[in-house]
Amino acid sequence: ESRTSAAKVTEILGEVRSLLEELEPELGRMDAIAGDGDHGQGMVLGIRAAHATAQRATEAGAGARTVLVQAGASWSAEAGGTSGALWGAALTSVGSAFSDQEKVTDQQIVTALVQAVEAVERLGGAKPGDKTMVDAAVPFRESLAGAGGAAGEAIAVAADKATTAADSTADIAAHKGRARTHGEKSVGTPDPGAISFSKIVTLLGQQLSA
Ligand code: ADP
Ligand code: MG
Ligand code: MG
């Protein structure tokens, strides 16, 4: 059973990798408006490292917990940038909520995602309205908290909230990260980290509903 979960985790990371490779130019263009233009590149470096590590660990017989904890460490190490540190911590946090021995349950997945967003909030220190990924992640977390039943459906509903919130970041000026020095320029363009977050969790909802 643990092998099934580890293989599923690795398969989903492969899907996220394809998504981010496709989004790379668009995320880069968004980040170039008020940031340094490397968000697409950073996310692709991170997910490629995370996916490769997950493949190796799964082949070596590791369970879901170890696969995700190691994948998170690889993401942080290879991606660089603010988002790299935060996504690495998020993956490691999700893994920490799972077991290596038993099959991952729907309730564990929901709890793990809530805790991963809390880790991002704690580490980054950003608040909703600062125009960061937290603007999308907090409505996602709030929608998931208390959700029961099928994880895929609960994540899909929460991902729709994240998407609406990510799109709305276009209306505000950035305060955190590099964007804070060019905040006014960012009005009219959504935050790239909020957009990548919403796209990833939308894909996750689809993958877990299938
Ligand atoms: P860098 O800013 O180091 O170049 P990236 O371009 O990969 O890193 O990521 C930029 C994204 O990181 C921003 O669009 C924003 O969503 C997110 N971000 C920046 N600072 C924070 C923070 N303190 N907390 C949460 N997210 C942040
Ligand atoms: Mg950047
Ligand atoms: Mg950078």
C-alpha cells in the first residue's frame, strides 16, 4: 500500500512538472513586471529536481512520507529564490503528515495541505493583501479546513477560491519580496506566485478526483 501512495505522489509531481514547463514563459513575464523575471525558471528548476528525487526514492522502495520530504529538500536546494524555499517547505510539510508504511487517506491529504499552507505563511511572514502566493493560499486553506469526504472534490472547490483570489491580486500593489521595491508597477498584473499556486492546486484537484 505504501508503494502505491509513493508511486501516485511521483506521478502527480510529473504532472505538475509538465504544467510548470508549459507555464514557464508566462510566469516569467508576470514576474518581470515588478520582480526579477525568474519565477517561471525557478519553479521549473524546483519541480524538475523534486520529481527526479521522487522517482529515485520511489524506485528505491521509499514510502510517500520519505518521497515528499526528500522531494521538498531537492526543490529548495535547486530552485533558489523566495518561492523555491517556500515550495520546498510546503512539499516537506505535506510529506510529514503522511506515513511511509500505510496508504495515504483522504483526510490526511486535506490536513497535510492545510498544514503546508500554514508552513508557507509562517516561513514567509506574508499576509493576505501583500500580493504574494499567500493571497491565493489562505482562501485555499480556509476552504479546505473542515472539509470532509473525498479529497479531490474538496481540493477542486478550494482551488477555485484560490484561482479567484490569485486573479484579484492584479488589482493591488506588491509589498513583499523583490516586488516591494517596484510595487506600483505591478498594479494590473497578478502576482506570479499566486497564479502558479492556483494552477498547481487546480491540477492537484483534477489528479485526485480522477
Ligand atoms: P524571487 O522573488 O526570489 O525571485 P520567485 O520569483 O521565484 O522568487 O518568486 C516570487 C514569488 O514569491 C512572488 O510572486 C510571491 O508570490 C512569492 N513571495 C515573495 N515573498 C513572499 C513571502 N514573504 N511570502 C510568501 N510568498 C512570497
Ligand atoms: Mg523572481
Ligand atoms: Mg529571483
